[in-house]
Amino acid sequence: MKNKNNIYQKYQVEDFLVDESFIDWVNGRDSKVDWEEVIFSFPHLRPRSEEAKRILQKLNFDQEIDPDRISKLQQRINKQLEQSEHSKKEAHVVALHDRKTYYQYKAQRNTYWGWIASAAVLIVGIVGTWFWEYSEETAPVIKEVPYVTKTTKKGQKLTTRLSDGTIVTLNSVSQIHFEEIFNDTVRYVSLEGEAFFDVAKDVRPFRVKSNGTVTTALGTSFNIKQQKEKVSISLVTGKVGVNMVSKTGMKESTLLVPGEQVAVDVKDKISFVKGKFDVSDVLAWKRGVLSFNKSSNAEVWKELEKWYGVDLIIQNSNIKKQNWDYTGSFDNESLENVLESIGFVKGFKFEIKGDQVKIY
Amino acid sequence: MPLIKASYRYSEDSQLWTDMKFGDRLAFDQIFNDHIEHLQAYGKSFSNDDDLIDDCLQEVFCRIWQKREKLKDTNNIRYYLMAAFRNELLKVLKKKYKRYSLIGRFMPESSIDFNATLETSFIEEDSRQEQIRALNKCFEKLSSRQKEIIYLKYYNGLSLEEIAQILALDKKSVYNALSKAMMILRKNMSA
């Protein structure tokens, strides 16, 4: 350590003043050099470093704060962002007439003026380009990063490999969004719907964001299911942390161990329950097993529609009124067999026509 | 009295920025609130026109939100915002000077000056007031570039690398300008 610090032996006040790690140290930030130790081992440096410190501490600048001005600016920004969200939707309607045909039409009408106009445009163009180049700024700081979005429709499932080797299985009617090549600091994925993650081991943390929850893992496998405000995260192997943020900024976090599941409900407030889960039950969908666990009739219909990619039309009013608590699983069965067996228990008939299914 | 009033924790920047990129509006608002005072003060060093400064800030923040998905990652939001804001403000100022003066038309750079004054208010003793006044006088004599480098380095805690990026210079010339400026200031203070 002493050898390394020898270079500071001859430091003058000026040298201290422009040494980045010394400035960091004076300002109370993390410093690469242990200046306490340097000054301790070379006491003759103390008066010099003290003087440099005094000078640095005088370099403080005036800063007025006007809360009114800030809140006005914030309102303006919010308004502009709102307006641009609207105009985006309208923008597609505008450019219907073809510019080229318009000019052809003009030119036919009056060729002479057309030529003058073209010449004028050319001159303005040349001069304009010159000015434009003249005023062009150094490259803007904003750089683009390619992103990938994968979406599944009703009745579809998808397994995909991310750039780090993580394997994601996406259930039907779900979507993930991620960087094509993950950056150096964090692997970040956003999820809507349900997916199973088999996370590749890596020093960069793997984060999944899903409606107000962020699940962080290093090398594990877990399942996330999001339906509207409700998100449930089930850990199969390894260890994950779950952070929750409500719309009002409330924060909560919890750790999961294998076999544990957390069900989160994030609206204005956060509520969550932790418990054990049945791995074969939660991950049944991945193996092609359709499973119900004390499901209501609405849940059953919705699951069937997603699983088989069909629309269900319930014509039987008795069935609509019933309160189900249905449990059962179907290993790679056809829709016909599934409906037959549920119908036998619950007492309904059905008719399949293409992707329309009538329940009566 | 902390030296850097506006200091904050860089370590959380990376996460906050990523959240914002993924559409977290709260993260966006937090970024705004954390840095806006500082950016306004930075703007004031270039122009006394508060409206023009706020117009540029509006432009910068709107662009960040609208293009959030395509933005580069950063672990120093302060640096990112200062660089983007400086770019925008100088572009607008140059345009303005071109329009209003002949000199400005052909040398828009020459009309743009960085002017900040060192804080004096918190010092009560007369003798130190005197010192600071002398220091300020000396500080004013530095070049616009030297002043801005001092402001970015000692007050904002940016690295020389980042300052070089913002000013479109190489790191060596930033270092040289800084050490020359500090030499002048020091000579003045010990005299």
C-alpha cells in the first residue's frame, strides 16, 4: 500500500486540487484512494491537503429555487405528453392524398410556373442545407437500443431463448418485452400474462417487471402469472426477491424460497400473501396439462378460451347462475373430451363449430 | 453545511432509469423532481431568460419520455440530463443570436457565455466575506470554459471524462483547463 502511495509524496496544493479521487474524498463520495492513510503516512502533506480542501469548499454556487416555477413547468410537460399521446392516434388519418400526384397535377396545369417553382425550391434547398449544416449540433446523447416483443394469442404457447441463455416459456395471451442483447448491468424483462423463466446463471441480476412488481433473480426458475392487478410468483429453484410498488408510491418487498409462492394485488395499496404451492399444479400448463384448482365457472370458461383459442357462448342460463368450485386436470386432451367431462359433472351440452363453441 | 447541496445517490440511478424506460411514470416524475432545480440553475448560467430555459427543459423531458424505450442505459442521470439540456439550450440560444445580431449570425458561439457566481450568503464573518468577494472577482476573470469546467467538476461532481463529453473536448484539454484555472484561483487566494 505504501509503495503505491509514494507517488503522492511530492503532491503540491495544485496537484490535490485537480486530483479526481481527492475531490471525491473531500465531497464525501466514494474515493479510489484512501486519503486518510496517504496523509497519515506522509504528515508533511497535511498542510497542503488542508489548504486544497479549504479552496474546494469555497467553490459553491448560488442556486435559487422557485417551487411555483417548477410546478408550472411540470404541468406543461404533463399536458404536452398527454396531447402527443392523442395525436399519435390521429396521425395515421392525415397523409392520405399522394404528394406526387398532386404535383403532377399542378405541373400539367401550368408548366411554366412549375419550372420557376422547381428552380426556387432548388436554390432554397441548397442555401437551406448550408445553413442547416452550419447550425448542426454535435451528436445527441440519445442512442437507440433494439428491443424485442414476443406475443402469444389464444391457444398459442411459445418457448424462447434470450441473449443470456435464459429460457422463457410463454403461456397463451401473454407478452414479454426485452432488450435483444442485454446490457452490461441488468437483464430486464417486462411481462404481461403468464410465463415460466428458467434463468441462466450470470453476474447481472435478472429482473421481471409485471404490474407493479419486480422479481429479481440470479440463477433460478420461477413462474409469474399476472391477471389485471393480480400477480402471483411461484419459485421452483434458487432464490428470488420480489419488490412491489403501488400506484401511489408505496413500497414492499419479500424473499421467496423454493416451493414458496406469493400472490400480490397492487392497486393504490399493496396486499400480498405468501404460501406453499404445488409445483405440478402451477407448472401444469407448461407440460400441456390443463388444470383447474377450485375454479369458479367464469375462470373455467376463460381458461378454456385461452387454452384452445376458441370463443365460448353460454346459452344455458342455469349454468351461468351456478357457483362452481371445480377441480380437475386434463393431460393433453382435446377440447371435446374436456367439455364432455366437465359437462357430465355440471350438466350441460355443447356444440363446436370452428372456433365458436355453444354451451347449452 | 454540506458542500454539495444537491448530492444524491448515484447507485440508484441505474434502476430508476430502467424503470422509467419501461414506462414507469413515477420514476419519470422522480427523475424530474430530483434534478430540475439543478438544471434550472445550470441554465441560468447561460441565459437570464427563465422562459426560454423552461421551454428547453420541457422539450428535453418530453423527448425523454416519448423516446424512453430507445434511450441508452445510464448510471448517472444527472450527467445525462445536463448533457441533453445543454445541447438543447445552446441550440436554441445560437438560433436566437443568429436572428438578432450580425456578429451572432456568423459567430453564434461567441455570444454564449457561462456565468455563475460563487455562493456568498452563508458566510457571516466579515473577513471571510472579503475573501469570497476577492475569490469571486478572480473567478469572473476566468474564461467561460474554465468557469463551466469548475462548475461541472466541483459543484456537480462529474468526472473529467463526462465533462469532456459534454463540452466536446478531449479529456486532456479539460484537465489542462482545470489545472490552469485552479492555479489562477489559488494564487489569488494566498495573495
